[in-house]
Amino acid sequence: MTGLFGMPHFDLIMNLTGSSDKRLIASLDKEHDSEFIKKNYKLVRIIPGVKSTLKKLKKTYKIAILSNSAHDSILRSVESAGL
């Protein structure tokens, strides 16, 4: 099971379902993202000191988020964290 961590969603779903049906995999991936947005974003918590650190860094650097999560999931998480 640990070999599945970090795997792209498409490959992960293909491995878990045993299906290579691209429509099915895309549908399951979309459903996963939708469920994350509806439920899991509420669990996002900001680590103490992150806001002040980001404010300081923003004065000198451009700040970006790199993730393999869907754009909507990231936006909802960032909003939920109050950033």
C-alpha cells in the first residue's frame, strides 16, 4: 500500500480499481476532488507562525503553491486556513 503514496491520481485509481477505462477513472477522480472540497477542507489548520512568515516573505519573494491537488481543492483549503 505504501507504494501508492505520491502516485498521480489517474495511476492510483487505475491501480485500485484494476480498470484502464479513462472515462471511469476521470469520473472517480472528479468525484474524489468534489468530496474533498465538500468535507475535508474543514480539517485544514494553519500551523502557528505561518501567516506572519508568509507576510514577511511576500515582501521580498513571490509566493506560490505547488500541489498535485485540484485547483478548487487548494483554493478551498487556503480559504479555510484563513490565508
